[in-house]
Amino acid sequence: MPVVTCFGEVLLDVFPTHKKIGGAPLNVALRLNSFGVETNIISRVSQDTNGIEILEFVKNNGLDVSGIQIDKTFKTGVVQVTLNKVGSATYSIDYPVAWDKINITKKAVEKVKSSDAFIFGSLVCRDPVSKNTLNHLLQFAGFKVFDVNIRPPHYSMGLLFELMKRSDFIKCNDEELQEICEYLNFNSGSIEDQVRLISLKTKTKQICVTQGKDGATLLYNDQFYINKGYKVKVVDTVGAGDSFLATLISKLLNKTHPEKALNFACAIGSIVASKKGANPVIHADELNSFTK
């Protein structure tokens, strides 16, 4: 069974009527763990009530908390989530918070060295402390999976492109793909053309683009695989992309054929979008209706 380490933010998503524990790296880690993948999470929380709640939640969900550092100065991360009429989310992300200050530790290096894949996003680079830690850990990572998370104003296109060049696998959504191509002065209505350009510019042979209700496109070692999406009633989109990525990487690490891996990942992402929150439980009978 492969071992995966996820690096970055853990936080509380605060909705108008409730709050949920999340953060893209933690969402990915939880979904990987639900598939039986040995998963580490490297992050940082405060000693405050929210931090204690997150640590208990992570423990109760079977993840090792030894990679989550404790900060005595900065509070645990909180994100205000707003949903529009169709369930799409926008985010207001507090700064600075504990996960902006993830330190380089011997334990973190050991976890990355012993992993088959290292999954990280761009949001964690908004602060120089966590950015420096990420850059250090990337030296020890084998298979580097970059989840492009464009969250204005917490990014620069130059940084995103540098991270893409250091990655073995890139995942983004169609809006992020468009913005990246505009940065590269490339105009094309074809997602396949856009992906091939990024692959050429970054020398990355595995790139996946999620397209919401229209599914996803995967470039895997010079071959394209396409899923047209599954029709569901969307409750909210929070965490759907994270569960998609966790599923896809889990399947690919276990040598599943890319087409089957993509279809399964799209099914999981669709089910998550049909439920409330980022980490809903998914039952076998729900999956069966998608994967027959």
C-alpha cells in the first residue's frame, strides 16, 4: 500500500449556518485515508479551542497528528465560506494564522522521504515561513503532486509557474487553467491544447483539469483521458476537488488504468458535491450507481 504525505493548511470552514473542519491538504488526506492509504499530514494549529477541535477530529478519523505542529503565537486558521445559488463557494481566508508558520522539522523531512507521493498546494506559499518549509521539503519528495489553488489575493502567477515546473503531477480547475494560459500569452479554446502547452513549458507529463459538472480531462504520459461528468444535484462544491484529487492519486499509485482512475475520481467528486461539507461519508451503494 502506498504512503502519501499532504502539506499545507488545516482550518475551520465557517458557513453562514455551521462550521466544518477542512483545508485542502487535510481534505485530501482524509479521503486518502478512507481508501486505506497510509497518509501523513504536515501543518500547524494553535493551542486555541479551534486547534484542539481539529487535532481531536484528525485523531478520530484515523490520521497521525504527529506532523501537525502547535503554534503559541498565531491562531488556528479560519475561512469564511459563502455559497451562491448553485452551491459554488467563495472564500475569505484569515491571515496570518498558524498554518502560515509551518516550520522545517526533522520529523517533517522523514515523513516526506518515506512517502510515495507528496501533495501540496499553492495557498500555503502566501507566507514566507511556510513557503520556505515547502521549498525545503520538495528536495526530499519523490512523486510531487501540485494542487493549484488560486485564492485571490494569496498568489502570484510567477510562483504558480515555478511550482508547476517542480512537480510531477499538476491538478487545476478549468478557470485556473485559463488564467495560467493567459499568463503564458496562449489563447486557445481547447483544453487539450492548453494542457499540452503547460506540459511542454513545465516538462510535466501528468496534468489533470477538473471542469465542474462537465467532468475532467487527464493527460497521463502523452495520452488524454476524458470524463464528461456525472449529473448530481449540487449542495456545495467545498472539498469536491480535494476528494477528486485524493481518489485519482490513490488509484494511480495503485496502478489502476488512468481511464478507470479518472472515472472513479469523477464519481467521488460528484458525490461529495451532492452533500454538505468537504468530507462526507460515501457509501458503497452510492458509488455503485456511478460505476456500474
